Amino acid sequence: MMRRFLIALFLMMPLAAWAAGGESVPFHHDTNLGNQASLQRGAKMFMNYCSGCHSLQYMRYQRIADDLEIPEDVMENNLMMTRGKIHDTIQGTMDAESAAEWFGKAPPDLSLTARERGADWVYSFLLSFYRDDSRPTGVNNVVMSNTAMPAVLAPLQGYQALKHSEGEGEGEGSHGAGHGAPEFELIQEGQLNPAEYKKAVGDLTNFLVYVGEPAKLVRYSLGFKVIVFLLLFTALAYMLKREFWRDVH
């Protein structure tokens, strides 16, 4: 029996590593789903900068409004940049055929991206665009080399150049993920300074992590209540035990 258990555990180890997100990425993000203000700012960023191309086919506007305590009128008047009603799922405004013609393939749905690749990947990807005149969009990315996605957040971040170490070529993959944190040089300022931009990208990453598994908010809230209940129950059980055994000795 023990032998079968050990074999099963050994076979499951690769699956656990995959689920944890085995990709090596240059930057780390501390996800905080308890920061509601961050999630609200992230929702605003997604609707303003991402929803034109990317969909969230498993998420409804109404669910976001309820979970993040955003009034329905604010959601409808300020955050619904795409077609549809508040009870609809979030669909990008760009049709798939036109997107495939312009970018080579349609932009992916982002409902499960953070859950599949991990928060660090999303955060690193959004921080790692750099100028590359050889690309059709004028930019490249160290996390996803030769990405078809343009730098849609450039108005906020500005444009940065990728610094190359001495003796390092500029070919594909020379600064890919897993080669340590890349170094960038800001060559054109955006609306935000680097610290502010990292915070904004962190908010967007938090939002995409929430979208990937909205039930986490419920679990976190319920988990806190369960822990409080267990602590109180333990204290009462201890006092009851002392009462029962007080006269035994």
C-alpha cells in the first residue's frame, strides 16, 4: 500500500510543478487579492487598455461589480467600454478575422491567463516591452520574444531600450526569461514614472489573478472566519478540559 502511494506521489510531482507555473520570469509580483482598491484600479486599467482586443469570456460585468463593490451605474457608465449589457460576459470589440489579419492571430482571451501562467509571468510580460525597430509594431518583449502585441501601455510607461551585456548579441532569446532580470533604459517618458507604472501593472496583475479564480475572494473571507472559529473553539475546549480534570488530581 505504501509503495503504491509513493509511486502515485512521484507521478504527481511534475503536475504539481506545472500547476505552480514552472516558467522562469525576470520579475516577481506579490499578489494581494485582499486589496480591493488595487482590484478596482486593475479593473479600470483592463477596461481602458485591454478590453478593446482581449475578452474575458468567463467573467460578467455584473460579477466584477458585485465582487469589487463597484456601483452598477459606475460600471455601466465608466467601465463598460465594450458592447453589451451589465449581465453579459466581457467580449473584446475587435473581431477575430480582422485581428488575425492585423496581428497574425487573434488576441487571446485572458480569463485564465494568470491562472495558467502565473502572476509573475503576467507582471513580467507587462514590464518587459522594449523598442525594436525590426518588429512590425516597433517593440519586442523579453518574456515573449517576437510577440505580435503592441505596447498598448506605452502612453503610461513610455518607451524603453533593452541594455545588452558586453559580448551579448541582440538576436532572439538573448535576454529571454531565465537569464536574470533584464536591464532597461527609459528613452521616452510616459504619463507615469517607473515606480508608478510598476504599481499600475501590479494592480492589473491582481485583477487578472482575481478573474482567473473569482472564488478566491470567497475562500479567503471564509478561511479567516473558520480560523477565528477554530481559535475560539480551541480556547473553549481547553477551558472545558481544565474544568473536567480540576478535581482529578
